[in-house]
Amino acid sequence: MALSGIQIFKMMPKKNCAECGVPTCLAFAMNLAAGKAELDQCPYVSDEAREKLASASAPPIRTVQIGAGDNAVKAGGETVLFRHEKTFNNPTALGCLVAASEDDATIDEKLKAFKELSYERVGLTLKAELVAVKDGGDPGRFAQVAKKASDAGAALVLMSDNVDTLKAALAEVGTQKPLLYAATAANLDDVSALAKEFDCPLTVKADKVGDVARLSAKLVEKGHKDIVLDSGSRKMSELIRDQVLIRRLALEKLYRPLGFPTIVFPCEMADNPVDEAITAGTFISKYGGIAILSDFRGEVLFPLLLQRLNIFTDPQRPMTTEQGIYPIGTPGDDSPILITSNFSLTYFIVSGEVESSRVPSWLLVLNTDGLSVLTAWAAGKFVGDLIGPFVKKSGIEEKTKTRKLIIPGAAAIISGDLEEELPDWEIAIGPREGAHIPAYLRQNYA
Ligand code: SF4
């Protein structure tokens, strides 16, 4: 039974020291009750209170780690229904189904794609994290494919109804803490014993949310903490209903048997890549903790990774690009130099347009706290007396003989100030719109 904020407050140290990040113990207790804080944030909670509060203050949806070491990925840990309320925490882990019954060439191709489909955006590496290995009836082959996928750097989902087959694979990759799929009403005790033996997370699967909850409660009774839920639905409307139901019961009613991340299978819900991408995208937005695709295709994976990046970034903090010098193409001594703000969207648009011009260029990115050019100018963060010192300290003068700085047309008003700040430089006013950059660069520099 969840404790109220007042009940939790009675057990708090009442120092009101604010070390937990809020001014009073009462505010902290309220946050704990709402699942918006963690007990460890208060260093003064007594052991006795900690014991009593541990389960009451546990996050409403547990964070479950799949995999070990560098290959580990986390799912769950969410505390809100809508990202604008606060933020979503652990991005939907994306994986691909590899059937042990497939031939070596197909499997190798999928694992090669797993390794190679990796994209750099806003200083982050975007890639899939998981391979779900599906039993093809031969335990030896299943274990061999699992090992191969693990060696490729994937966190694993081991999919088999046969406990002996799962055990054969765990003998090879058990130390990698794969997710076992799945404990059902028919094999719950055996899969539970296996998960305990190898200390692995496990999935519970049934055909209805109510049955999933009953099985999950049994696993909790047996001492399992790392559980993933599969409500069994493979129709879009039913699965959306299930995902929303699970999330709402976990967050709003603190219903512990459903307080775990979910796994969804777009690979079993669509028969072509477009529908599969749409399905996966739906469940990145609507609460899928893990989504398994049928293949790794760049044209499907890349948009999903970008969607995931957008959904799982903190809406209260603008996405930013690091301040610095970004060479585009292989710029040299006489290449143009442009400057923009570090709002990620601005950076992507400007760098993309410069790239498409095929004119090698230097792009300077100024830290404007994630504000776009015009907003940053209005806030005094994209102005001459900040840009000038930045240009001087950036090191661009050592990289090139060019002393002409192209500023965004939308910020033309700062050109006078900038000329004072950079007396050795010519200030050029570039296009107002990013779409006009290629023509501008080709016309002036090609
Ligand atoms: S750190 Fe602990 S004692 Fe200090 S205000 Fe927060 S809850 Fe109270």
C-alpha cells in the first residue's frame, strides 16, 4: 500500500536543510509520494525509516537493466504519463529479431547492420541496443546465435518456450544478463528458477493485462525485481489500450504488479517495413520500454532513433550542441566561416544546408543556452560582445587565414557591434533562411 506524503513526512529527519534539492522535508516527502524523488537524495534518513520507506518510495515503474557492462541498456523508470509533465527517462530500447532458424548469412547480415547503423547527432551516438534471439528448435544453434549476437555488442533477449533451450544459451551468455522471454502461466516456476540461477531479468507474458498482473505479482512474491511485461496483444488498437492501461495503473494507482517496463513486437504486427516503422514509432511515443523490429534497416531505424531522441529529451531543457568549431567538408585556409547558435535544431538545419552546398566551410557554434538565433539575440546571448570574444578564443584564427565572418541574416542588427569587437574581421550578412545558404555559399565561394 502506497504511503501518503504526510505519512512519509512523519518519518523524515525534519532538518529542512534542502540538501535533497527542495527546501523542506515536507516538500521532499510529497515528491517521494508522487514518485518524483528518490529516497537516496536525503542523506539523513534513519535506517529504520529507510526500511519502512523503501517500497513506498520506489519509483512507480521500476528501471530494469538488460545486459551487462558496455552493452547494458535500461528500460522503465518512468514517472509521468506525458513528457511535458516532466520528462521521460529511459528511451525505448530498440532491437531486432534474429531467428536461430535463419541461415548464417542472414544472421551475419543483421548483426553487421546492428554494428554499423550508428549515427552521431547532438554529440550523442544513436543506435539500436538489443538483439532478440528466437529459438528455432535446436538448443545448440540457439546458444551459438546468442553468443554471436552478444559478441557483436548487443544486449540480448532470449526467446524460447523451452526452459532447457534457454538454459543452454545461458551457459554461453548468462554473464551478459540477457532478458528471458517469457515466463507464462505454463512455465512460470521453471523460468523463474532459471532467472534466479543466472540473476537475469525476465519477461512475463499473458493474453490479458489482468493475467500479466497476476503472474507478475507471483514473480514479485518469489523475489524477482527485474520484470518486463508483455500483454500479448499484437493488434495496434489493443496494444495501445494495454500500454496506456499499464502505465496509468502503475503511475496513478501505484499498482506494483504493473510497475515494470513493457516489451512490444512491431516485428509481429506488420508485414512491411513502412507499417513496422509506424508501429514502432507509435510505441516509442506510447510507453513501449523495449521494441523489437524484424530487421535493422537504416531507413527504418534512423527515423525511429530520431523520434526516440526527441521524445526522451527533457522538454524543460532545450537540446543543445556543444560550443566550438565544426568543419564541414574539408575546409582550408580560404573557406567561409559561418556562425550560429547552439540550439540543436538550428545547428542541424545550418550544418545540413552548408553540407548540401558542397562548399567546405567552418561553422562556429556559440553557446546560447540552447536558444535559437533570434531568441538568443533578444535574450542578449547572440550579440557582438559575446560573439567577438568567442571568435577570438575559439582558435579559428589559427586554423584559417580567412577573416570574414558570415552571421545569420536574422541577426544582421549585430553587425555594427561585431565590427567593433572584431576590428580585423569583415562581417558579412548571410541569408535569413537556412534554405538559402547553399545558393549563397555557391554564389560567393564555389
Ligand atoms: S535532505 Fe533530508 S533532511 Fe534535508 S530537507 Fe531534504 S528531506 Fe529534509
